[in-house]
Amino acid sequence: MNGREKYLLTLLSGIFIFQGLIFVQGFYYCSKAPKSCPELGARYDSTFSSMTAAVIGLLAGSAMGRP
């Protein structure tokens, strides 16, 4: 595993941690005021999917670039 792949895997794990923290914080605040939080799950799913897909695409591209 080269430096680029290590960086991208670290970035992917950072995304998982960041998204988890944002979801927990959103869930906490939405439980206090449920009328002000429309569809927290759908928003979480769309952001998480796009960020993860971007990093996985970069990982696949770096693996395909090797001879």
C-alpha cells in the first residue's frame, strides 16, 4: 500500500467518523425540537453516499493506475 492509498483510506475513515458525529448531533437536536428537523435520515443518506462514493472512486482510480 503506497502513501496515496493510505491517505485516501484515512480520508474515508475520517468521513465515516465525521458523518457519524454529525448524525448523532442532528439526532440529539431533532429529538429536542422535532418540528424543526425534516427528514434527517434522507439528508444524512445523500451526503454520506456522495462523500463515500467520491473517495472510493479515488481509491479505485489509484489502484487502476498501477502497471
